[in-house]
Amino acid sequence: MKFPFEERKYESLERIKGITNSNYGKLPQERTIKELFDSGLILINKPQGPTSHQVSDYIKNILDINKAGHSGSLDPNVTGLLVVTLGKATRAAEFLLKGGKEYICLMHIHTKVDEKLIRNKFNDIVGKIQQLPPLKSAVKRQVRTREIYYIEILEIEDQDVLFRVGCEAGTYIRRLCFPPEIELFTNKGIKTIEEVYNSKENLEVFSFSNGKLIPEKIIDFQKFNFSGELVEINTCSGIKILSTPEHKFLISNTKENIMKEASQLMEGEYLIRAITLPFISKIKFISELLDDNYLIHDNKLKLLCRNALIKKYGSIREMNRKEHVDRKPFCKSSKVDIRIKHLKLANIWDRYKPKISCFKTEKGNIISISPKLNPDLMYLIGLIASDGNNTKEKKTIRYTRIRFYNLETELIDLFYKIYLKLFPTTHITKKFKSNSIWEIQTSNSLFATICSSLGVISPSNKSDLLPILELDSKLIASFLKGYFDGDGNVFIKEHENGTILCEIRYFSVDYINIKRIHQMLLKLGINNKITKRSLAYSSFHSKNNFYYTLFVTDPASKLLFCNLIGSNHPKKKLFISRLKKYFNNSGSNSKDYLYCLLNQNKYLNEFKSITKLGGNFCRIKSKSIPMRRSFFNKFCSLKPNIPKNQDEFTLDKIRSIKKIKYKGPVYDITVDKEHNFTIENGIVTSNCDDFGKSLNTKAHMQELVRTRVCNFSSDDWVTLHDLKDAYEYYKEGDESHLKKIIQPYEQAVSHLKKIYLSDNAVDTICHGAFLSVPGIVKLDSDIDVNDTIALFTLKNELVAVGKAKMNSQNILKQEKGIAVTDNKVFMEPNTYPKFKKNETSTH
């Protein structure tokens, strides 16, 4: 099993006789430990958990040196050979990448496949393959081609295949994952990646393709155990994203849109996100929000259910025998009501659920209500979610007791009035509490169950308002009005020049709830952001030392808030009315205040007249900051030939990045065709399944160990503990152990084609000159034009790496001319004597 450079057939050709002066330079193997600290390589057996960058940092600390790097990153969960470069040797790391890598892989195939077919298909994989297309441009997709040099199956046991693969650098053999709570947008609503994995539904996610969001099928699911550090990305919108370090995010820069690993992201960079997120809207009926054991008080429906069950099972007794479901409701003259599960068994649930309007609680209370959710009901639920609670009474399975508190008697009276309109037959009390607070209380099992099904429960840190996010926009607006009247405010300050400072805010002590309100507002087209604040200067009560504030961000969004949501609170209603009057003639759209992608800035160079544009044109042009869409639209009106791309996308600036220790499961999905998908606030790569596809099934890598990098192998690797022990011996005066571990950096380029220089040619190369033919003593016989060439002294010291401008035959024939250019110099100047014209080419 060989890499391409190992298949070379060549010989060393001598151009002229050459000798070297022992007074200059030094054989690599004779370097001192201190010299190796600045020009050495260490082959580390990377453990599971730390990133490659962390391993490099560990080695810097162990050896007490200033600089260390690595060649070819390994994912945290992948173990094996990591070449760590010390000092100036880090500049040689790039040449190792061209030599190839080898992995030992354990792959799990999701369905049983004939062993003969596995072996045949694996042989077909050798050669050029196409893998994950990186999103290099919003317009042009470039498929990445990589080469598999060899594959050897070591063992097959059931659906597990152990194999060795040698491949080109950059070949996709890795695992990119998210922790369980990360949310995806699917065609069936927002779901956590853990839910997607566990259900394995036939779902579609949304992928970035040519400036648009398109639905794509999930074709595979992955789950792995992870131990290490996740990357937490906090954006200016206030949304947090957790990812494994290697997962790539789509970011915008002035040249193009690129995928970048989470570990390489920096504060101030811009993630790309969709403007109109793919939310779904479901029509919800009251009966759908109740559990299967809830009683339905409707004798006509009971008769229809009885007849349908007899038709399906032959008799009620047979239904009871097969399904073990209570048959008392269907006995003659029975006054026992049917339950929702009876309708489902009878296969008439979907037909009649929109008509069910009368229910009975376990205590015998009969409650009638409109079959569909309505704005009045959602407004009350919003009030309860903000300034109320929904709890269970002792020994009850369902939520049963609703309370609402407020200082405003007008709001209390409104709650009371709407409640009686919705539930005229159920008991409700309102009473004055201490500290000017009013309380409303009701034991309404139906209302409490509806609230809990929509995510409104107590304590609030256990609630999740996601079901409300999936409702119709009008119902969402009513809920947001209720929540705003409870835990929101509006602030207005008028200036002498007639302008005003105003803020519309929501508050919560729970991140998940404020995030859902953020998403609800986005669904309504209202731009907003979340900030985290200290509790020290607020009236909130929380176990945490902070709370969250959500701000509606721009004038157009504030006007949209006034028109779509508004307020019933007596004081807030007055402020909203003033805001509406102030912004009513603004004429702007909330999308105008969002950012364009940074690659749109390139069109600014076509415009020479700054005064026509106004605004912060100079700042945008000089500092490479994004334009607002309103600015770009003005620009396009003056330059109609400029394309208006990326209408569906905007930017979210990275506010901060930190690492979080995590041990547990991580998940990912494989997406067909585009190989990327939309998460809650960004667009990311998905895992690929090239090996599985070759077998006409699905597969994923369970374990990966890298065993070779270019000319280095696992035969010579050491552990971090071995290195630390060797360094301790060195401090005690025994450097023999370190000498065995640290290799000269010349080894990093030993696979390249070589030219050896005369002593008097070395210093000119070190000062940046190109290599001319007279300075060459000997060379490899297979050099072609444009080959990467390593330039060595006659003592085998690396001088530089450059590009050949002649082939071997021409170098031997010519007496002058440039042989190698574009040199990357490694040797320090003045290591060898300066060239003198009266000297010959040899010593």
C-alpha cells in the first residue's frame, strides 16, 4: 500500500562535482536540542478529546517553547498520528499535506450487504472521487475532487467493516456533529437534532443553493459519543449555537461566501442566515391539544363512534378483547362519556376533531368551547405565560390550576371578562392581594391542559413555547400581545428637534422562552435582538443572576409591532398609539434595515460619486462592513445593471466565541445533493456518505484512527506522556530521549523532488534570489516544469522549497538560466558564506 510519491522511479544525477566546507552549516542529525526546538518535528499519537490545536498548545507548554503547529487537523473524536511542527518547522507543514494520509476506519453499514459486493465496491472507490461541495460562492458551486490511493478491507463482521484507506489530503473522512439541543428547520417544524435522530422520520431540511433556500431530503443520521470542548457561538441577535470544532458554518466576506470551521471562526465575522425562516403554520383544534384519555361529552358522537368500532371489530366486546380499552361508554343506557382514544381506534378522529366542542373533566365538570383556537384564548395564554402560572393540584396527572397577577385593575378586569366569554360555566375568582397586586384564579382543567400543550407551564424554566410558534400568525400576534401586556414595556423620550428615542421590549428569566418570542416576532417580519443583563438592577426574581431583554430593533419593525400586536394595557396602549402615529409615514420595510451579504460591497468600486449615495458610504468602503439593504437598493437605483442577489439572506455578526466542556452524545445528518442545512441561526455543512452510496445503502464511520501522514507512520509516534517524561530527563541532563523523539524538519519535505546546491549558492537563495543552473550540484532525474522542489545543501540541510522552471534534462544541458523560482526560504541568511564571482561553483 503506497502513496504516489512512493511509486516514483528516479535516480540521483550529478551535474558537477561538489564538496562542502565543514566550517559552515551542520548535519541535521547533529543539531542540539535547542536547535531542534526551533526546527523539529514530533509525531504524536493524539488522544480522543482535545483538538489538534490544543495538542500543539500542550506541546508548547511541555517544552516551554513559543511556537508549535500541526499538519492536517484531526477531529476531537479521531485519534492517531498528528505531526506537530516546532518553531520555523511550522512553515514546512503545508508540504506534508500533499503527501497523503492513511486511516484505519470502522464503518457501520445500516443494512446487511453481501460481503462479496462490499469487497467489489470498495475496489471501485479507488481513484478520483467527488465529495462535499464547499459553498465557495453564492452563485457558482465547485465540486471538490479528491483521490483515494488505496483501500484494503481488514475484517468484515456482520454490518461492521474494518478497513485501511490511503487518500489525498482534504478527503472527507470525518464526523461533524451538534449537541442534542441544536434545532433544525424541517418541513414538519422546528425539531432538535436529537429528535430528528431518534424519530428518523422521512423529513426534509432546508439547504442553501444559489442564493435560495430549497428543501432537501435527509438521507442518513449519525450519533457519536463525544468528550472534549464544544464551540459556543454568540451572535448579535442574541442566539447561541453550540457545535463540535470541525463543523463548518457559512460566513460572508467581501470576496465570496465560504464555509469555515467553528474552531476557526472569529469575533466580528458574519454568519449568513435566511431572512424569512422556514416556519410552518398549523391549524390547531382544541381537541388536538388534549391527551387521549380526555373525555368528550357528546352523545351523538358517541353513537357514531360505537357504530364505527362495531364495523371495524365486529363487536364492542371484540374491541375490548383486542385493544384492552374500556367498553363501559358503549354499554346500553351508559352515561359514561367516550374518550379521545375511542375516536382514534374507530378511525374517525381526523373527520370529527374539528367539530368537537364539549368536554368533561375527571371531576365531572362539563365545559363547552369553540373547537378552534381563537385570538381571545391566545391573549389570555400570553398573560399567563408572562405574569401567571399553570400548576397541578395534588394527586392530579393533568395541569389544573391557573393564576394571573397584575397591578392594573383594568387588565385584571379584561382577563376576567374574556375568560367568562370563553368559559361561561366555569368558576373564576379575582381578589386583591398585598402590595397592590390583584390575583385571578381558576381550577379549569381544560384551559390548563390547553396551556400546558402549548408549552405554558410552571415553573417557567420547564416551559417551551415552540407549539405556539407553529400556529397561525394572527394567533401568535394575540399571544405576543398578552405576553407584552404582562412582561413587556415601551419607552419613549422626545427630543427638542422633534425626534424621539423609543424602545419596545420583552423580558424573561429563561433563555428558551425569550428565544421563542424572538422567533415568533421574526415569523411576523419584526426584527429584534436579545441581550443578557444582570439582575442586580432589576425587579425580576430568578435563581440565576441574570435575565434576558428582547428589543424590537428598527422603526419599520416598531410600526409593524404597533399594527400587528399592539397592547390592551392601559398605559402601554397610550405609548403604542403615540409610536404608531410617529412612525406611520415612515414608508420603510423592516427588511430594509437588514444587512446585505458582504460580497455585494464589490459593486461600490464602480461608483465614484459619493454624494449621491449619502450615508456612511466611505466607512463601508474602507472598513469592509456590510451595507443595509436600503442603502444597497438606493445604490442599485443609480446603477440598474447591478444584480440584486441574496434577497433571501442576511447577516448576523458573531459577538463572542468560547469553548464549553462537554461529554455526551452528538448528532448529525446527511443531506442529499447540497450537503448543507439550516439550523436556528445559520447554515452549516452536513456529513457525507460516499462509502455508503457506493454500496447502495447508508453508512457512517464509528471509529477513525490516522496511521500515516506522508512519509511518517504510527511506528514512530509517541504519546504526550512520553514527551513529558523525555523532557524531564532532558532537564536532568539526559537529552537522549528527546533526541529520539524530535526529528529534523527536513523529514517534512523528504518526499519532494530534490536539488542539491553548492555551498556558494546557498546564501543567495537565503536572501531571496532564484536558483540558477550554475549553483546546482546534483538533482533527481524525474523533475518536470512546475514541480515542487526541495533545495538542500550537500549536508542535507533544507534551504528552500520552490517551483521548477526546467526539467531534469534541460538542467543538465544548460550552463545558465533560472532553474527554480518562487522560493519559500527556511535557512537563515549568512549560515553559508556569501557568493563571490571569482570563486568556482565548488569548494
